[in-house]
Amino acid sequence: MTGRTGIFPSYEAFLPIVHTMMVQYSKFMKVAKETPWRQDLNSLNYIETSTWTRQEHNGLSHQNPCFIGAVLNLKATIGRVYLPPDANTFLSTLDHCLRSRNYVNLIVGSKAPQPVWLTPTESEAHCKAGASIWKFASTNDGIDPDVVLVGIGAELMFEVIAAAAYLHKLAPNIAVRVVNVTDLMILGRDGSHPHSLTDEAFDAIFTPDRRIHFNYHGYANELQGLLFGRGDKDRFSINSYDEEGSTTTPFDMVIRNHCSRLHVAEVAVRAVVKENPHLGLDVESLVARIQKDLVDVQKFIVERAEGMLDAENLMIFAAS
């Protein structure tokens, strides 16, 4: 209210403590915007870090992404939620938020080292659009896919990219389009939010008829609410945080919540066969192979107390 810029970084699990104060301030911003003599206010910017995917040292007690839902429930003119997948997209998102006025911005980041997927120039274009097809991770640049895999959140996107690479090795005849969503608000039905994609733009990214699987950082019902009204709901599936955790390894955290690359791959295989039975896939044998790899990885984690296998290591592991 001094005219300066507010940045509020916090552990993901602790931000719900200030939920009510955030909502109260958003109400003040709404009324201030409607009051002629009030000038614009700099946005209030929350940075959510130390997320549930990297609470392997604290476990279930420190996992709680519900602040995302709290911001989603604000007026569409005020609430904004961003989940940048790497450092460059985070910087682009933060720059945008610091320049904005009259919003409550939530940026969900990661405190752990992550791959950098996009250049600064690519990040600018990606963040401006809110979502894009990642050709480098897709089959045939994502053209004419059998299934669309969507990552929302840094660690969850990592698993989607790893799943696409794993599927390419396991079942190369499956065509995969990989999509990242950075601006959560684009998913809302056409006209529900200033950032929501038109139906035509939505179909251009996600296809008008293929099955779409979301690997989402928050709670599934948040995504379901956003997607309500986006056509045939039966073509959507969602894996997300499922209130599971322990003192374990980072990779085991995503396994316990069914968000690992292996879970994504299994959903993709089942979706492709249901969508296009003429691909000639032996779905049961593929699923059995994926499930065996999952059991073997879990055994490896228990025996070695190691977990965050990178995509390349898992490819070698799965091919052995």
C-alpha cells in the first residue's frame, strides 16, 4: 500500500497460514479498483518454493500445495497462478509479475537444481503464450500425436519429458506430443478468465480429439474445475499430488503420488490403445513391462537409498 512492490517467498506448506490475509487483501484491491480516486497498486507476489516434491527430508507433514486453489478462487480480475518449469521461465515470469498492477500473483518454483529447458528468448515467448508444444521432447515435433502429455510444475514436467523418452524406447510407434503449461489460467473455459485460451487456441495446442494426460503439481480437482466446459471431459486424465509422502527420496515422492514417468507412460499406453486400437500394440505386455520397471525402481530405492534417477539412467535401466 506504500506504492512499493511486495514479494512474499515461503515454503509451499506454510503459505496456507496467510490464506485469509491474502483473500482480505484481494478484496481490498477489488474495491480500490472500483474507487475513482484510488490509483493502481503494485501486485502482491507470492513465491511458493520447497514444494511437496522435494520434502523427502521432512515427509508428509510438510506437503501442502493448497495455496494454489486459494488463489484460483479469487476474482478472475485479480488471481494469477504460474508454474514455470525452469530458471529462465521463472525469471521471465517474475519480471512480468513485478511489472504488473492490481493482481495477486502466485509463482510455484523449486528450491532444488533443475534442468534449463528453454533459452531466455524461448522462455519469453513461452511465458507470453502461457503454454506451448515442446517439440524437442515430442515425437516428430508433436505433429499428429496419438496422445498429448502435459506437465504443469517443474518436477512434474521433468517426469513428463522422461516419460516421453521412456515411451520412445519402449514403444517407438506411439506418437507423443509434449506440452508445458506455465500460466494455469489459460486452461479455464473460453471467457472464464482474461488469460483463458479460446477454444480454437486450446485445440491448436492440445488437439481437438486426442486424449490428454495432465501431470499436475497441485490437486486434481483444481484442474478439473478449470477444464470444466472444455468439450469432451472423457479425453482428459489427471495425475497430481495425492497426499502421499515420507522421509524417502525425491523420485520416490513422485512415485508415491503416481506422478512418476512410469505412471505417465502407463496412462499414455492405455490411452493410445483406447483411442486407436489399430496401432497394433500389445497393451497388456507393455503395461506389464512398465509395472515391472516400477517395482524394480522401488526396490532399487529401498536397497540403495537413492532415488532421483535421471531420464538417461532410467532408459538404460528399462532397456536392461
